[in-house]
Amino acid sequence: MSELTIGSRRRTARPAWEETPTAVGQGVKGVTLTGILLLVLGPLWCVVITSFSTQGSVNRAGGLVIVPHGLTLNAYRTMLGDGPVTRALVVSLAVTAVGTGFSMLVSVLCAYGLSRSRSLGHRFLLMTLVVTMFVSGGLIPSYLVVTGLGGFDQYWALILPSAVSVFNILVLRSFYSGTASELIDAARMDGAGDWRILWSVVLPTSRAVTAVITLFYAVGYWNSFFNVMLYMPTSSQKWPLQYVLYQYVNLGTNMPGQVNSGFGNAANATAPLSLQMAVVVLTLVPVVIAFPFVQKHFTKGVLTGAVKG
């Protein structure tokens, strides 16, 4: 009797994640999530408030400002009114837009071809791509190839070496492979070719994963500065915003094209730390603006695509 009772309990028992949380459990989760939220937002708060602070507020705080006092826009006026930062911002936006578009074009076409079982050599190409995830040529061979092709001081050197991510292609391929075969067969019966099927059937049903992969590429290009360090170290007129930030904040050097510390004469009236934090905030703004539009696709786009693989 007892064995039957235990067996029936096991059959009717629900998984742990479906159990109703207790009051203690909810309290622990609330405290934990609040602590994590403070750890994430605390540094961001200090950076933003410091960027709006005056010289006196920064001096009194001895560094990053926590309590706002005497807020001003001087740092942003100085930063955006100066040539190097504005030019670097334009370069970053252009590299991000062109690089993301090119990467998505290559990734979508490659993933669609690999997802069709009848495509020529798709198994060999798939295995070749997977191998590159574990074995790569290395930094020096990549540098020699890019510079040998004339990529030194060229914008394309910031895009082509990191244009394709095999991981992103595999995620897209997994999602495309799960497209209902009835939809593709119906499109073929209507006379649609592969280009038409990709554009009218596969991409509309894969908006979530496409949006997420696009965000991955865009954030990668926006935050990239290592390729600039390799292929464009002396061309300060072509530097994107992230490398300007690296030079000015991390290394403490002058902005490109300037001989005085800070941003010219304005540095005498504005705290250098405020200027540094203003540049940091400027690099965060595009990602913060873009993230809410893609956030709703994250679970479906990444988790579902991974499970289908």
C-alpha cells in the first residue's frame, strides 16, 4: 500500500520550477535580485551622474560622484562641440551599419544554404565551419593576411576579419531547418525558387532570431576596438568612438588632433573626469536605445533556436 502511495505521489509530483513559491523563497529571490540590480545599476549611476557634475562636485567627491549636486551639461557641450569625438561617432555609426548589414547578408545566405539538405556540399561546408570554431589560424596569420591584402589603414579591415560568426550561422541554420516543410513545398508548387522562398517564407517566420543575431553583430561592431589597434593604430582621423574612448580614458592620452590635455581650453573649466564619463555614456546610448526593441525577441530567438539545433 505504501509503495503504491509513493508511486502515485511520484507520478503526480510536479517539477520544482512549477511549484508555488513559498513566502521565504519569494523573499530570498527579491533580496537576491535587488542586490544584483544594485550591483549593475550602481556603477552606471556613478558614471552618468559624474558626467553631469561640475568641477567642484568631482573635486569634493574625490572621483566618481554618487550624490548629484550642481549638475551641468558642460561636459557634453564640450565633447560634442569638439571635432574628434563627433568624427569618431560618425565613423562608429558607419562601421556598425555597414558591418552589420554585410554580416547579416553573409550569415543568412550561408545559414539558408546549409539548412537545405539538397544543397551541394552542405555537409562538407558545415563541417568545415564547425572546425574553425575550435581551430583558427591565430592572430599573426590573420594580421599578415589582412595587411598583405592592403588592409592597413583601410576601413574594410575593421569589418571583413570579423564579418562572420560561425556560432551565429549555426543558430540561424537551426532555426531555418525547423521551418515547416509544408510552407516550403507550397511555395515551390507556386513556382517560387530558393531566393523567393528565403525572402517570402523563411525570413518572415524567423524575425525573432534575425533580430537577435542582428543585435549581436551590431553590438560587436559598436564595441570593437581591437581591429583598430591592429590595422589602424596611427590613423587618428579614422578612429571609431570606442578606440578614442580607450585612448582617452584607459591610457589617459589627449584626444586625436589635440595638443593640450583634455578638450583644449575648455578643459580648464570642465573636469576631465566628467569628460571621460561623458564619452563613456555616449558609447552606451545607442545600445540602450536599441535593446528595448529587440529584448522581446531574446527568449524566442536565442533559446528556441538553440533547442531546435
